Amino acid sequence: MSTTRGSDREAQRRGAALALAFANHSLRRVTLAYGVGFSAEFGIWLELLIIAYAHGSSTAAMIMLLIQSVPSAALAPLIGSVVDRERPVKVMLAGYVLQALSIGAVVLAIS
């Protein structure tokens, strides 16, 4: 019985913290922006996998996934050290511009 009460109190505490966070206008905006950005990125990955599968097979989708993932994993430490030295807004803008250019290149490649 005590574990149920403890978990109820924990849930209430977390709910109160979440309500407090969403009461802050800036945190709401950042959370919304992150959610929209994450959803868009997920949609892009899903669409690229569908296109690769339609043009080839599951092997083509896997190869496309590896082509995108391996360089990211290999370059992450180097890029991370560069990113730590710059302003976050500048880094995010550069990332979004590079993502838009790469999506444009994919669209041109499959058209």
C-alpha cells in the first residue's frame, strides 16, 4: 500500500512540475518548436525510407539509412566540439539550412 501512495505522490509532484514548466511562456514556445521540429525530421526520415523502399527493396532502404547514419555517428565528436564554441542560435540555423539543402538535393535526385 505504501508504494502506491509513494508513486501517487511522485506522479502529483511530476504533474505539478510539468504544470509549472508550461506556465512559463518561453518554455512553452521552446517545447512547441522542438515538437514541431522533431515531427518534421521524423517525417523526412520516414519519407526517405519509403522512397528508397519503393525504388528498390528493403536492402535499398537499409543502405540509405546507413549512408545517412554512419557519417553522422563518425563526425559527431568533431562537430560537437565545434558546436560547443559557437552560439546555439547560429548552430541551429546552420543545421536547419544544411538540412533544407540536403532535402532539396534528395528531391532533385528523385525527380
